[in-house]
Amino acid sequence: MSTSVPADDPLTRERSHLAASRAALRAMREDVESLDIRDVTANWVNAEVLSRQIDERIKALADLSDTPLFFGRLDYLHAPGADQAEGAEGERFYIGRRHVHDADGDPMVIDWRAPVSQPFYRASKKDPMDVGLRRRFGYTGGDLTAYEDEHLSDPAEAAATSKLLQQEIERPRVGPMRDIVATIQPEQDEIVRSGLGGTVCVQGGPGTGKTAVGLHRVAYLLYAHRERLARTGTLVIGPNRSFLHYIEQVLPALGELTVQQATVDDLVAHVEVRGTDDAAAAVIKGDARMAEVLRRALYSHVTMPTEAVVVVRGSRRWRVPSYELEEIVRQLLERDIRYGAAREALPQRIAHAVLVQMERSGEAPDDRVQDAVARNSAVKAAVKAIWPQVDPAKLVLRLLTDADFLAEHAAGVLDEDEQKTVLWARPVRSVKSAPWSVADAVLVDEAADLVQRTHSLGHVVLDEAQDLSPMQYRAVGRRCTTGSATVLGDLAQGTTPWATRSWEEALAHLGKREGVVEELTAGFRVPTDVITYASRLLEHIAPGLTPVASVRENPGFFEVRTITDPSEVVAACEELLGNEGSTGLIAADARVPALAEALTAAGISCLAPGEETTRETRLTLVPASLAKGLEYDYVVLDEPQAVVDGEPDERTGLRRLYVALTRAVSGLIVTHSAPVPAQLAESNGE
């Protein structure tokens, strides 16, 4: 039975504003769709560029039916003045994911990134920022169904916890990661709105929102510095494809369609990766010392000239003696420019030496003569002998297969045992047939940068950074040498043998020593009981790290179950699937095939990580090695000790377990037949 709502009811008025705002957004989109560019473009190239820009603008103005157009409202107290926040008496602003204006150009929804929106996130009882009322809206699907007012001038109301905010944080999820513009907290907002010029490193435990903060910082920077970043580009780097698929809808939902996404492996894909390294070899290949080995090996190809260069032009012969050539080569080496750039400069330097002789003899050569001399066959032959071309992949291949070559250039950098560890056991005939590993590809990328400078972007976001090797950090740093970075990670979740030991060290390898390290310790997504249980591991995996403190009102569901039969794992999944939202079954990689068979036998369909959950299929079977960065409303964690045993050492295994334990948003069931690791057990038992 429907209940009539008075026309002057606040909820009715807000729904009317929502309907009007949606209509205005449609009109904005229709205006762009109706643009005729036939008479304003000079040629087909301009027409193509403009057409593409219009298409992107149309996509950015899409009205997503299940995504609220605005989520808050600010009512300011005073008119703007020298000491007042932006706003006017009686003026109100609706805060949303993008700007919407009416036919007269007046704003109906203000972009959350605009300065006038900032008090929505930061205003408090102690500092109301001239805000009289902050209103939050609740939605069911795309329908506005509730609102909640906070009068910041009233101490009792200002101190109260927002129920709608809490509900939005704890709302069950199906599908990919959502934006958090409605729930950004003051400490998160400060990081999001930090300037483009600085690099920020965010240390955040599970559920602290570090990934969302990084993505929203990109969205903010694109808003505040759109023209500059449109020229230089932005990039989000994640640990794997499953993770990138999980986060890929966040920025488009905020109207940002131009941000590229990649893994580190994508960035360094100069060679086809077909091989693997053991842990010892991977650690050494990932060590920053390898950069010096590569540099030495590359520049060993430069040889000092022993003969003069004689250039014949017409009836004249011009001779550049060997000592003068040597001086030119030494000057190029001292300039410390890229190998390839120096090689390109060498013929011009030699040609200039010839032009100096011509001028002394009374001739008046110009730039065309210098270019012609630089292309002279004698000059080309000298350059080839002095500064030969070097293929980066061939250089790395020789280092990994030629013991003498490696020993020559690793002397004093790698000891003999380390050199033996990185050498390939079998000879390789060519670059294409080589069994390149992930670490080898990073070495090739380093060598390629030594030869030719890597293109730099305006801003790079690096997520799950704690698992990168020093050489991988260098590879990322090359992509933002002239830009800035947002580094996101959790030292406690480092699960590689070369995992980051400190963020200061990581920033140094990235080339961003001036970066600021911020720590997020308030947990918004992981239930209190779950994070408390997982935090027992911290003293063993990351001593000194601040434990996450859950700020959720709902403690969540948590249970540790001793089982005797694998069917009880399936039963736990069925139990959790009875709740709303997504469920993940996380297990040691080796146990995944058997669990998949058990689920199939029980008639339960499941997805692999990266596949999008639906209303019909809400269970994902997750190997522990791929769980990082993902989250599910409910999780069944199978055999914790098996997760630990699946790693090469106990510390790495415990870190992997910490990751697996902290993927649950609403509830966790730990099932085990073998004893749980001693580090999880309390002195008086579980």
C-alpha cells in the first residue's frame, strides 16, 4: 500500500531536484550530440580529433541509472567575504559525481572535486567551515529514498555518527569496485586533494580505503589540472589483470575515461616471458645493483678511436685526428646522456670539427654542409666502430649467458655466487628463443632506458606497491621522471621474497626521495572481529606497524570452524550465499582444483578472480596468490596452514595468510582440519 507524501515534504523536494538534475544532464548530453563540426574544422585530421573529443564528452555525460547523481547537500551560513568560505547566504549546493547545470548555466549539481565541495568532507563541529547544514542522501538503486541532516552549529548533532554514511560504507557489494565519493573521510580527503607536484605514499592496512584514495586522487588531479594531464597522460598500475578488472569502473563512474591501466609486466613487455626464476635468482635480478651492471655492460661497447677520420668533399680532404675524436667521445661520456642520444650526437660533433677546419681555411659552410658531413661514409664508419648500436635484449641475453662478460661488468657489484645464480644453465641461440622471466624483462627495460629515454607521464598511481622489487620500482619511476606519483601499499601484505622493507627505500628506488609518506589506520571495510583476529599476525610479519582500528558499528560475522570433511567447506559457502552480496572461497593455490570439483559436485557455480559477479553467480573461487587487492562481502578461508605452507618461507606465508584473512567485508568463516598456525592461536586456545 502506498502512502501519499505531502508536496512540501523535504524528500519530495529532493526527489524533484534529482529529476530536474537528470533532465538537465540529458540536455547537456543532447547539446553535445547535436554539435555540427563540418564548418569548423580545417582538415580531416582536425575533424577526427574533434570528433573523438566529442565522443569522449558524450560518454562522460552518461547518466548511470543505478548511480546517484548527487549524494549530499551543503547549506552555507553567510555570503562570501574575505574571512568566509565560498558560498552565499541562503545558497545551497548539491554535491555529486560531476557538474550539472541548467539551461541558463546555473549549477544544479557541483562536482565533488570543486573547492566549494570540500567542506562536505572536512567540515566538523570544531571547524564548520561556514556550513550550517550538511545533508546526506540515501538511495536504493538509483532512487532517492532517505536523507539525513547534520546541523554543524548544534554540538549534539555534529557529534553524532551518520547512519547513512555507515550504511553506505557497509553496503553489500556485487560486481566491481565502486567509487567512494559519498564516504570520503577527512584524512582520506587530505590525500585525495594533495597537489600534482608532489609524490604521496600511502601506507594503509586492509579496509582503510587506500586503493580508492589513489583512484580518487587521479580523478581530482584530472579535474584540477586537466589541460596539463591531457598532454602528459596518467596511468594506474596494478598487480595483476584480476585487480585491474576489479577497479576499472571506478574512474569512468566519475566521468574520467582517459586514464590508462596496466601491470608492471605490461610496461616492460619488450620480450616474450616464457620462463620462470627460482626465488634466489629473482631476488638478485630485482636488486638495484643490476642497474650498475647493465650500465657498465652497455658502455663497454664504446671504444676510443685509434685512427683519424678523413672526410673527402670535392677536391678537398679534411682530417680529424684521433686525439680530437677521443676528446669528443670523452665529452659525450661525461655529459651522462643516454647511450643512443650520445650515438646520435657523435656524427654531428665530428662534422662540427670538420666545419671548424673549413672556416679556418676561408670557407663559409652552413648547417646543410654539417648535415652532409655527418652522413659521410667515413664518419658513419667511425661512429659504427667507436659507438656501435646496441640492442637492449641482446645485451641482457649476453649478460645472462656469457659468464666472462658478466664477471667483467659485475666485478665489485655481485659476488661470484650471485653471478652463478643469475646465469642461465643452458645456452640460448636468439632473443626470440630465450626463456625470458618476469625479472629478465625488467632488466631489458632498464637497458632500453639506458639506450633511449623512456617516455614520462604526468602522474602514475602504483597500487599494491609493497611487492615490487627495486628494479621494478625503477621501471615505474622511469614512467614519471617529469611527473609525480601516488604509491599505495601495505608493508604487512608483502608476499614476495623481495618485498619492500620500508617506504623510504621504495621512494628512493622510484626516484622520488622527496615523497611524503601518509598512514591510514582507520578500517572502514573489514569487520572489527576479523581485523582483530588477523592482526595477531602483525608482530610476526611487520613489527612496529600500526594495527588497523575498525570504525564500523557492525562487528561483522566471524567464526573459526574445525572440520573433518571437505564437504563442510562447501556447506560454509552455501551458508554465506544465503546472505546478500558476494562470497569468496579463498584457498591455497594447490587446493583450488579439488575445491572446484567439490563445488561442481554440489551444483554450485563459481567464478575465477577477475570475472564479474552477478545476482545469479556470487561465489568466486580465489587462489590465495591472487587474493590481494580484492574484497568480498563474505569469505570462507580454507586451511590457513596450507596457505602458509604454499610459500617458500614462513614469513611470506604468514603475510599471504594475513591478506587472505582480510578480504571479508561483512563476515568470515575459517575452516580447518589441520591446526591453525601457532601465530593465530591465543594462549588459551582459539
